[in-house]
Amino acid sequence: MENCVTRRAVLCLNLGSPDAPKVAPIRRYLKNFLDDRRVLTLPLPFRKLLLWGIILPLRPYKVKKAYEAIWDSKTGSPLIHYSQLFADKLNSAFDSDTQVYIGMRHGRPNWQVAIDKILYSNPDEIVLFSQFPQYASATTGSLVEAIYQYISTKTVVPSIRLISDFYDHHAFIRAQAKQISPYVNETTELVLSYHGLPVKDVVAVDGKNFPCDHKAPCPVIGPTNRYCYRAQCYETSRQLIQMLGISPDRVHTTFQSRLGKIPWIQPYTDLYLKQLREQGKTEVVIACPAFTADCLETLEEVGIGLKEQWLESGGTKFTLVPCLNDSDEWVKAAKEIILQTQPSSA
């Protein structure tokens, strides 16, 4: 009997980026991104009012300067650039029976175009590989919902396998630790800064009766907090501390990118850095393990904005660890994750 070879299509998924660092493309991107019940978790009338009355008229002008600061004149958006390089390397790491694609929830390369190409190739299996290590409804949840709805309209629906998170996968932890390791030593103050979420969005997942105040370190992952984003972040930090061999007292888990006046999960990265300065710390290293590819939140918010805050407050050294991007170690880890993750029902 001949060996049966499974033809696999891997779709690497991310949220996306504006087409250019200009007001019109940024406004279009923000409109598509924020007009999502999983992102702005408000009743439809209030979401529309906030979006069209406040955010879209004002925020594109502010964000334009941030995108201009990180945009490359040749390669464009760092997120798209590194995502494509990563996908190309990952594709080369597999044999010809596996093809790797990238798809963005908003902007280009578009996920619908990628799905159509995949379905045309008639694979035995589609692997949806979210590039967010920790699960959140606003990121992976939004991506998966849109893709499942779209595929459900097709006549032929092949087997679909979802990799919704890999926050504690040994290959991811190994790759992330190797990325951080050259920047730290036994005296380093290491800040692990994750993207934040509104507290109400976390409560919606872990339940109002779960014993967590969303301020202290989260308890170890268990059945009740399996999909709690904050708990997954703390588990990533625990495993990185163990693999790096750094004293837990010198590693700090924080959350960035909060917007508006509603409570977000704490501690806040910017305020925590101020506390470190008040304690007399002058040197800090920051890594962002919620992002596999460098983007606006890492390069501009942290690498420019928080670095300026640190130095202006009297700090002497601020080091941002690059994201995994297209590193060989991340390509190796991603292949392991894809091959080792067990199939789940669509």
C-alpha cells in the first residue's frame, strides 16, 4: 500500500497594518479594525457613536506620526515585512506537501484572498496559525470567527485545525528565551510587556466569580482560567523566568497600550517604569512576548515613547529586545508547534 501523504496549507494570521502612513489609509484601517464587536465590546449604537464621533475624526492624525516613525521607505510596514519573511522561511522549512500563506484580518495581504488560494489548491488540511501566543477574543477570536463564517459559505470545506494559542509551548518559550538571553545578565531588570485588555473583557472570559483581582500576579493556569488572557501572559512569564534562569525579583510582567478611561489589566507598563525609576533603577531591558513580529506597539510605543520617558526621567539605558520576527529559532519553533499541536474540531 502506498503511503498516504497529507497535503497541508498553513495560514499565518495577524491583525494587519494600514497600507501607508497617511491619514486616509489609517482611517480605513481603524474603521475596519475597531468596528468589530470583539474589539470594541460595546452595544452597536454606542460603538458606532464612539467610532464615528470621536475616534475616526481625531485618531488617524495622531497615529500617522507614530506610523511615520517606524515606516521603512523600501519595505513599508514592519509587521507586514517581517510576517512575509517569516512565512517564506517557514514555507522553506517544510517539504512540498505543506504550503504556508499569510493573511491579515485588516489590510493586505488579505485573509480572504489567502483562503481562496488555499481552497483552490484543494488541500487535505488547513491549519489556522494565529500569530498571537496568548488567546484574546479581540485578536485570535476575531480572526477565527471571520474565517469560519467565510469558509462555511463554500461548497467544499476541508479539515480545519486551529492553533489558537501557544503561550506555554516549549518551542515558543525556547525561541523567546533565546531572543532575550543576549540582552540580560544577573543584574538586569527585565520588563515583559504584554498588550493590555480592558478588565471587562477579561472578566467576560474568566467569570466574575473567579478569585482574581486582575492586579496581582495570576494563579497558575487551570480549567477555570484556561482562556484568560492575563493568566496566559503570566504563565509565559513564569516559563521564561525558568528558562532564562533569572531571579523572579528582577522580572516584571506589565501591560501596555491602554486606551480611554475604563480600567485595563494592570500593572501598566508606563507607570511601572516610573516606579522602577523611583526605586533608583537606571537600566532596563524590555521584551514584548505578546507580539511575534515587531509593529507599532513595540517599535513606536515602547521603542520610542517609553524609551524617551525612561531617559527623560534620569534612566541611563533602555534596551528593547526585538520580537521573534523571522529569526531561525522562531521558524524552527513554529514548525514544531504546527506539527505537534493536536487537531481540534472546527
